[in-house]
Amino acid sequence: MAIQGRHWRRIFLRTRDRIGRHCIYRAFELYAVHPDGTEKWSFGTGYFPTPAIGADGTIYVAAASPDFLYALNPNGTKKWPAGAAALGGAVSSPAIGPDGSIYVCGTDNILRAFKNDGTPKWQFATGSIVGSPIVSLDGTIFEPGSDANLYAVNPATGAEKWHFATGGFGRFPAASIGADGTVYIASRDHNLYAIK
């Protein structure tokens, strides 16, 4: 498969790791491509949100069919012995914590934490999850819920640290974290909240 110019820039969503490789997905396949657009490898199993790439080059991707979190080596082979960690239906992109833990949300409205070997750590339920988690420098996980709350979750225990009520979120809200730890998220009440 050769991917060139405007055509692939328009069709594909891509992410780049620190040494210049690309990962993209289309039609339930995750592709790695060389800088010249030629295919390096592909991996497919159902719908994929955007992948995340760990500091060691491991590629984490959540799939909805079957419902697994996959860890792939940079060459596209499965890293974990079993190949995948079970989810309740993937709905979010994975997030990676400072200690290498992986966080991902399922369609069963549960935020799950996994060790970097695929072992489950804990689960946190908000009632209904509407977006992907983000992780601060101290490891705190932030997750927007359909109840209009932004939840802060303890990375060690999975317990709620606090929640902040907003005016509600749109579809797939995205929060961001500033250098000073401030969390920014937009709300349906036309406000941009800065939470610290």
C-alpha cells in the first residue's frame, strides 16, 4: 500500500512517535507507514480510536470488536503474551501515565487502568463516560462524564479525588492540561473552565 500526498492527508488520522514513524488508521486497520508513505505494517480488529505511543515505542490501541486493549511492538507484533487486555467495549483513546500505566474507557462507562504488562489495576465508574481520559504530571487521571462532571481519579487506587460540575459536555469532549497543572475543558454552557 502506497499512501501519497493530499490523498492520505485528507483520509487518514495519524500520530507520530519521537523517532519519526507514523501510525494511522482507516477501515478498522491500524497502519504504520514509512516517511515516504509506503506501508510498514498493518494490524486490524474492529473500530480503533486514536492510538497512544509509550516512551519505549509500544503502541497502545483500543478496539471495539473484539473489546480489547492491544499493546503492539514498533514492528506491529503483539507485545503482551495474551495479545490483549479485555475491555467493556472501547470508546476512548488510551492515555499513558508517568509510570507507564494505561487508561482507557469502555462503552460500559467504566474507566479501566492497566499496568504496562496488560495486568488490570482498577476500575472507576462515573455512570456514563463521554470522552477520553487525560493524565497530569503527578499521574492524576481526568475523565469527563455525561453527568456534566469532570472527575479527577487517583492513579494508585482508582478512587475519586474530586469532581467539578460544568454545564455539560458535547460529544467526545477533550480536556487539556497546562504546564502548571491547570485543566482546561469547554462546556455546553459556552464557558471554558480552568480548574486547578
